[in-house]
Amino acid sequence: MLNTPHGLIAGLVAGLAIACAPAQAKGCLKGAVVGGVAGHVAGHHAVAGAVVGCAVGHHLAAKKEREQAQAAAANPVPPASAPRP
């Protein structure tokens, strides 16, 4: 199964899904899949592409989360007014 490109990518994704903790996996799986495919197409470097894709995906997810937190802090939502009797 792992002798085919699709089998290798499927095994890699399954391994990453098991190895990564859910709290730290944000962006990793998506990046690993994209990186693995890109690495395979670029010259049969699917594993290296998946590792780099995981790191980049995790970085981008953390960056997006920071930006959303900053935007929420800059624009606080006023509390809803209580209904009048």
C-alpha cells in the first residue's frame, strides 16, 4: 500500500493525525496534505513537503488566530441592553 504515491500520502496523513495533539494541530493536517502533494509533484519529496507544509500551516493558523484576537480586542462588542419591562 505504501509503495504507491497515494498510499504514501494516505499513510503520512494518518500518521500525522495520530501524532499531532488536537490543540497543536491547527493548520498542520491541511498544510501537510498540500505540502505532501506539492512535494510529490516537485520530485518525489512527499514526506519533506508534508513536514514543511505542516509547519507552515501551523504558523499561518496561529497568525490568523492572533489577528482575530487583536481585532476582537480592538472592537469590543457592547453588551446587549436588557429588555424594558
